[in-house]
Amino acid sequence: MNHTVVEEEGTGTLHVWELPTDEQTLLSLVKDIFDKYWEHIWFGVIIQGAAWEVAAPNAPERISLYDGYVTVDFGRWHFHLCIGEHTASGPELGRIRRCARAEMYRRVGADGSPTSWGVRLFNGRDEQLMTVLLPNPFLTDRQQVLDPPDFTRLAAWDELRATYLGLEPDPLDRTGKGFAHG
């Protein structure tokens, strides 16, 4: 499966792989990410002017689906994402709220080597619903710089690529020298 190279204003170059946006695929993706990797990821919304990089306090107590919304419940707090047909608010709002674009991406530096890996979901207006920052070989789970890099931290990326894209690990992912902000 081929990727698209995207130049994003202010953040640099991304390699992007489109994911299916049907409810079952997205529910499976959310469960895989939050059930398996909750303690190693950061997530939130990353837009120009704001980056919410949230770490889960514990494993989810519940991941459920109702009226098109998946709820990831950590006990004290939770979040909702519209990933399927939402009927309670009518067809127009349901179309806007629903995830219309999903992608896996890796950010690459000026030298052409990857510096970060993640998953992004966008609604029907192409507004970001969520970014998941996957474990990074250049950063610890507390986002401290790792030197030397620990490329075993690409296990989540490799597993998600295999599961959702049918792709083997890419040697390019293991060529980077360190983390760089976009």
C-alpha cells in the first residue's frame, strides 16, 4: 500500500497512509490503541496554535459504542469520538461529526528520516478529531529524550501497519537519529 507525501504548513513533511473509516475498523483501531498501548501513547488534538498531548491515567475501564460514538472511559474522565452513523442530531450534523478521514502517518525530518509516528482522525469538515502519538524510539513514555534510540518502541507502529495496512516493518523507520519538533 503506497503512502502520500504531504507538506503541512508549519509542521513539515508527512508520509500518510489512508485508513478505512467504517465503524468496525475505527472501533477496532481505537480498541487496539487504547487497550494495548495506553501507557505508551499521548493523544489529543494538535492544530495550529494548540497541542493537547494527554497521557492516559490507567488502562480504559470501558470502551463502548452508542449511536455512532465510541467512548473510551478511564474512570475519572472519558472521551467520545463519532466513528459511525450518528442519528440523534439529524443527518447533517451526523455527517459533520462522523470520522470522514483516518490516517496513519510518520513525520520525516529534513534528512528524510522519520522523527515521529501517529494516527489521526478527521470529521466531515476535515477538522481534527484526535491525534494519537505512538511510542517513539527517541522519547521515553514521559517524553524525555532517549539516547541512544530504542527502536523496539516502534512495535505499536509496526503492528498497526500490519493489521490495518497489510504492510511489513519499513527499514526507513529505523534510520532516524533523534526527535525533532515540527
